[in-house]
Amino acid sequence: MSSVRARTALGATLVVALALVVAGVALLGVLRGNLVDQAGLQAEVTARSVASQIGNGTPFARLDLPDDTEEHPVQVVDGRGRVVAVGEDVQRIEGTGSPGTRPVAGGAAGAVGEVSEDVDHSTGEVTVDGETAAYRFAAVEVAGTTVYAGAPLAAEEATVAGVRDAMLAALPLLLLVVGGVTWLVTRRALKPVEGIRREMAAITASEDLSRRVPEPATRDEVARLARTTNETLAALEASVERQRRFVADASHELRSPIASLRTQLEVGAAHPELLDVPGAVADTVRLQQLAADLLLLARLDAGERPGAGRVDVAALVRDEVTQRAGDRVPVRVEAAEGAGVDGSRGQLARVLGNLLDNAQRHAETAVSVAVRREGRHVVLTVEDDGAGVPEPERERIFERFVRLDDARSRDEGGAGLGLAIARDVAVRHGGTLRVGRAPSGGALVELRLPAAR
């Protein structure tokens, strides 16, 4: 059964059927118990009436027993288990513990005594004028004798049977109503889901990620599902568009150095004396760096996570600056000890290298790097005394292939990927990367990472 509506309707019907059966059995049990108790009360009243006569000294032969034997059969048994009085036309009694139904000879003497407050109840059968029926007996003791009086259970049995038959007759109709209502309600509730499914199938077939699924006006789970689906489609559309721009920008960036390198090689092949070897090497290095940046971005987009090693940021800064002996502007370092973070040393070194390259590209006379501990974070700042970054552009510079001075950046080998890579790595390490204004007027780039535990 593949339909959700059918499974829901069947499940609801089975649950309601089980509940009704349990409730019906309980109801019949309670009803039967109440009717039996009423019959027992009637029998007790009759038994006490006869017992009062015995207690007042009335002889057994002169007891005023109920005339309606079928409704109130009575039997009196002495201390030795002999029947000393019985209702008229009573042929057989079962359930009183007495073997006989006829008074014994010599049982004419009565007795005097108080009627016991205790009452014992039992269920048995009585045959009157050849007809046998079930009765509820009440036993009351008085002056060494026991008075048994019965009340018929025929009304109880008829009432219980009537209620049972009515419930059995109504049960199928009620279950049919429950199943039908559940089917209709489930169909109405799932109608928006079917609309979402159809639209998603259309989007998949058309590959048009700008389309959105219909959102119901309700505030239930289906509406939240539709909103979440649209949010997912929006994120997917943005991701695909970002990848398209990335491929287009990467193709554009690769085209220029490849074309320049090809031109130089063709000129060199035709005129060896005109071959610009340093220029060809520079273009090759630029291609190598661009390919490495693109590969790193591809790994980051694929969800690559940093390692679980501990990195001493102060030592990392000193090592990186020491290796940059050919920088145009000397780098001043202020690194506090004990500034450790969890992550990938290689990726964090790449971030620091990109920040230093950016500072060297724009600095006039000074570049400084500082590392400090602030609470649960390690903060690394790179500052230069260049022209700085205009406030409206301070977020845009972290986008891929963005260069504020496009011609100058291309001439110096920049592709606009350094800061984008730095921010992606920072985010994957649980940190942040932002740019502000340095006291000297230049750019102040701050990398904030969670300190190692």
C-alpha cells in the first residue's frame, strides 16, 4: 500500500477499532457488574425479610415466603445442611450448597435469634415449573439457619446482549466513517505536498533554479517544508551562479597569461633573439600560482575541513616572515607567546602569506604583524600604511576575482583570490576575517580564531 492517505486511513481505522473494542468490553463488564449487584441487592432484601421472620420465632412451616417464586425463590437450610423451608414450585436449586429442595420431616420448629449483618453472594440456577434460569443468591444467617434468596439474572443478560448487539451493529459503520474522514482530511492536508512535488519535478526537468514551489498560507509543517524548500532552492541557485561566475572568471584569468606565454613562445620560435625568457617564466609562475589557488578553492568548496593539529600562531608568523627575505617593505613582528589554535598549519600559513602579499602590494613604507590573546580567541592583525580600503568596499574585497585596482593588480600578478581564500579558510577554522582602518590610515586586516583548548 504505497499511498500515504491509504496507510493513514487504515492505521486510524485499526486504532479506533481497537479502542472501541477495548472500551466496549469494559463497558459491558461494568454494565454486567452493576446489573448483577442490583440483582444481589434485591435477593438480599428478600433474604433479610425471611430471616427476620425466623429471628422472631416464626416456625419454618408458617414462614411467609414470596408468592412469586420465579422472581424470588427462597430456601432455608438448618445448621446440619438440611432444607427446612423452600419456595413453592421450586424443583431444583444449584448454587446454595444444599443438596435438596424439599423440607425434611420434623423441621416445623422455629428458632429465635438476631439476623447476621454479613451477606454472602453467589450465582446459580433454579428450576421452577420445569424452566431453568440463572439467579443471583444472597445468603443471610439467623439462629443457626441460613436463608438463601435469589433474584433472576434474565434481565441482566438481556440488557447486556442488547447493548452488545447494538455496539456490534454500529461498529462497522463507525469504522467506515473514521476511515473516510481520515482519508479526506489526509488528502486535503497532503494536497500542498503534491503541489511541491510537481513543482520540484518541473524544476528538475527544466533545470531552472529560479522557480519556487508554492507556499501554503497556513502555518503548519507543510508550509514550513515549502519555505525550507524555497530557501534550499535559493541557496542552490546562488551556489550554481557562484560556480558559473567562478568558472567564467577563472577562464578569463587563465586566458591572459596563457595568451601572453603563447605569444612569447611563438615570437621566440620565429626570432630566438627576441625571446623574453624572464617574461615567460613570470607568466608560468603566475599560471602555477593561479592553478594552486583554484585547486585550493575547489577543495574548500567541496567541504574540506582543517586538520586537528595544534598550531602556534606566534611561531607560524616568525617562520613565515623569516622566509620572506625579498619583500619590498620590511615586516615588523609583535607576537605574544601562548597563542595556539587548532587547525591546519598549512592552510593558516597560506592565509598569513596572502595577507602579507596584500599588505606588501599596497604599503608605502611599513608593514606590521601582531599576534595577541583576547579571552578565548587568538587575534592576528596585518597592518600597512598604504591608501587603505574604502568602507563601502571592505566586504567586496573578500569576493573572488575582485580587485579594486584591476589593471595594477593584474600587472603585479594578482588574480583577486588571496583574500577570498583567506576568509574561506578562516571560516572553516571557526574564525572571522575582516578589514578596517589602521591608525596610519592604511588597511588593518584582523584574523580572529578560537584559541586551542
